Amino acid sequence: MRDLADNVVIICSIENIDPMGVHTGDSITVAPAQTLTDKEYQRLRDYSIAIIREIGVECGGSNVQFAVNPVDREVMVIEMNPRVSRYPGLHLRNSQDLNRC
């Protein structure tokens, strides 16, 4: 989530358990992500912030979906949505520190 003062907070990482090819809406998920190292999580966080800034989401929630190759740890952006789409209770409950949009 991002506010008009460019404060950004990552609310939650959600990991799909099913392999690529299973639609994310049909996939079993866990939160927070379980298989990322701290370094990988921070890298995905940095990528997410750069993406929402580049796309121009000035205020509000977004979700960015990545694929991480389990063999070589290569990261690919799957999609970015300028909205929140899963677990709205988590988004609302954990975003109280952001300024209003």
C-alpha cells in the first residue's frame, strides 16, 4: 500500500503452494510466504515498490505477483494489479499506519 506522501508498506506476502500452471485463484496459498530467504523477500519487496511507483499507483493498494524458480532462484514478474485481491481483512487490519489517500 502507498499513500500520497510516498509511504509504502508491504502488508503481507502470500505464497502459492501449487506449481506454475495452476491459476492463482485456484491455488492453495499460505501467508506469510514460507520458502523465501530474507534476502529474497527483501528483493521482492524492493521490486514491488519500484513497480507500483513506475506504474503510477499514487495511493492505495496493489498486488504484485512473482515467480521464483526453485532451482536457480530467478525472479519473474507474473502480473501487477493496482488493487488488492486476496484477504481484504489482512490488508485493512495491517494498513492503519498509512496516511489517508
